[in-house]
Amino acid sequence: MSTTIIIGKNGEQKFTITGSMVSKEHAQVTIDDNGTWTLKDLNSKNGTYVRDNNGNFVRISEIAITPDTFICLGPDNATGCMFYACHLLNDKDDYHHEFSLLDKYARKYIAEYYKVEKRSVIIMKSIAGISLLLLALSFAMEQGKAIQLLRVGTLLSTLYSLFANPKKSLLQINEKASNFYRCPNPGCIYKLTVKDIENCQCPRCKAHA
């Protein structure tokens, strides 16, 4: 037998929704006999959204979801409401599964961060080695050719600064990760740190695994 849960200020969900931009009956989730989850917006004024793989919220009218889908009713701030779909079936204060998901996200983005950082170090060391070699060779050459070699070394360093410097990539990874590190408590909008996730607790609302 399928299950349908109306979500909103007057909804059937186990947790309370107080966000001013959330409708009384904002959306519904249906779980059919095959275990397929479907999220449907109930013509809400401020929309129903799901988070995509890049951490961005995409507005939907009706879409198949999983228990791990992160849902946002209305704006992604205190006037809306955000939660993992699985929380509709969990006890009100049970965030064990959500913190397990957050741990997976943290491990993923930490690995991405160190991969970019490691690649950058290898490139930087390679350029430094080549530059030192060119510098050494310049001492054994005529002045004109020596200057050309030194210019090549300078060019390599400049190219690294322009195209291989990891700062932008590392910043993008951190920004993307922060979109996934939100507290799983529907009544809290706090963005967790990796340390918070390791501790399995939100320092603001005290939601914990």
C-alpha cells in the first residue's frame, strides 16, 4: 500500500515547520508499493526545490526522489524549510542517517581538495626544477642565450600563476562543499564545518546523530 505525506505548516510530517514562506500544504511525498519516492509541489507560492549534484537548488513540479534527496520548501533561508526526504519517516530528533550522509560528503570533498592541492604541488615543483636547471645552464652559455633561458623560466612561472594556481579551484571546492554541509534539522539553517560533521552534532541547534 502506497504512502502519501503532505508537507507544510499544516502538513502531516513529524516535524514542525514555521518558515513564513512555506505554505500550509506546500508539497507531498508519495512512496509507492515498489518503494519509489515521488515529490510533488502543491502549487505553492514560493516553490519546492531539490538540491542537485552541484549543490544548487532546482525548482520542481513533480520529480522522482530518493530518501537521500535534500528538499527545500521556499527560500533556502530561515523563511523556508530544508530537510532530507528520509526525515519524513524518521523520529523527530533522529538524524543518524543524515549525519552519515554528511560524513560521506565531507570525505568526498576533502579528497577532492587534497587531489587538487597535490597536483598543484607536483606542477609547482616541476616548474621550479626546470627553472633551476635553466638557470644553471645559463651560466655556461653566451649572454644572449642565457637571457633567453631565464626568460623561459620566468614564462613558466607566469603560466603557473595564470593557469595552474590552485587557489581558485580550492575555493570552488570549499564553496560547493558548504552547500552540502547544512544542518539536517528542518528548523535550522546553520552550515556545518567538517569538525561539526565529525562530532555528529550541530553547534547551534544541537541536532545530533
